[in-house]
Amino acid sequence: MDVTPISKLSPRDSRGNEINAVNGVFLGLGLILVVLRVYVRTKVSKAFGWDDTFIILALATAFVAMGMEAASIHYGIGEHSIYIEPAHAIQAAKWSRIGQMPWVLSTMLTKISISIFLYRIFALNKKSKRALYPINILNLIGNLASFTTILSQCSPPDKLWEPNIPGSCWNPKTQLDIGVFQGAVSAFCDFALAFLPVVLLWNVQIKKHVKIGICILMGLGFFTGICAIVRTVLLAHESPVDVSYTMVTLTVWAM
């Protein structure tokens, strides 16, 4: 495959809007669904629970992450690195790095919300309820490991986005391994949380269209699991050349 020399790249070839577009679509849909969910749980069923609280927190942290990503795009993420002013490159890298933290939290909180929801569904199925515990332990371990090491990998943390200042950082492979671990755990949890309700409801005596609807809804977890796998593969093969431009694909799959 032919690769365009970096010196011949166009300054107008920016991909920042790809991130903004995907953010806008998915978070817009998320906001609508959460508002409808809260309305139903507070006004109709009057059964507002912890799963609703956690999904609201997940959406809130996702919006914080979107704001930080918008800041990183403003300073140059999505553009070719040779056309970004040094001062802007520092700010772009800073907000891109810090913005990873609320995304990780949002991922973790979403899975906790789903787990609590399933726990209520599995009220009479002790085996299925017990299966949720190891899934959530993995969810917490994988995401908290990633969250706590995003900034702590360098001392001072500013060295992450200003590599020329005095300080020290871990071997880049260490953080890569943590990122791959978090991605693998996230994919496993997504598939597990999507698979459990399908198995549970298979022989339950409820209307067929209701059963199919619930299975399809929870089966969306398979899609997020596939996204986690793609993201993990992209992360493992990320190129250090022109990162501000090439990282867009990884960022889109990470949403």
C-alpha cells in the first residue's frame, strides 16, 4: 500500500469533524433514550432505581468527555501534526489524554447500570444473578486500572503532553498493555451482559414479541462488544507517526 509522504499532506485534510459527528449522533440518541427512561421510571412505573442513577452518571461523564474531545479538536486533533503549532499541539495532546478518563468512567458506569437492571430481571434465577458478580468485578478492575494509570504513567503528569519537560514516564508498552487489557475486559463484559438475558428469557413464558424485543435490545451489547474488539486491535497497532491525524479512527471506535 502506498503511503503519502508526510511533507506532501494537505493542511485542509482534517478529520476532527468525524469525531464531532459521531459524538453528536450517539450522545444525542443517548440523551433522548435516558430522558425517556427517566420519565417512564418516575412518572409511569414509579420505580426509579440505582440502574437509572448509574446510567444518568454514565451519560453525564460521556458529555464531559465530549467537551474535552471538542477542546482537543479545536487545538488540532484530526489535523496532520506538521501543521499544528507547537503550543496548540500541547493543548491538543493534553485534552485528548485527560478526555480519556471520563470515557473510561462512562463505559464502566454503563455496565454497572446494565448489571443492576439484569439483577432485578434475574430476581428468581440465582445462577444468573451469581454470574453478574464476576462480570462486574472484571468491569471494575479493567476500567479502574485504565482510569488510574492514564495520568499516573508520567511524573509529572504534564510530561504526557509536554515530552520535553524534565520527568520520567513508564515504558510506553506498559500503558499499551493496560489499554489492551481494558479493551479485552470491556468486550468480554459486553458480550456476557448481552448473552445472559437471551439465555434466561429463552424458555420464559411471555409474549413472543416481548421476548424478541428484550433480546434485541440487550443484544445491542454484541455491537458494543465488537466495537471494543476493533478498538483494542487498533490500539495494539497504533502508529506513532502523525498521531494527531491517525488516532481519529481509534477515537471513533472507542465511543
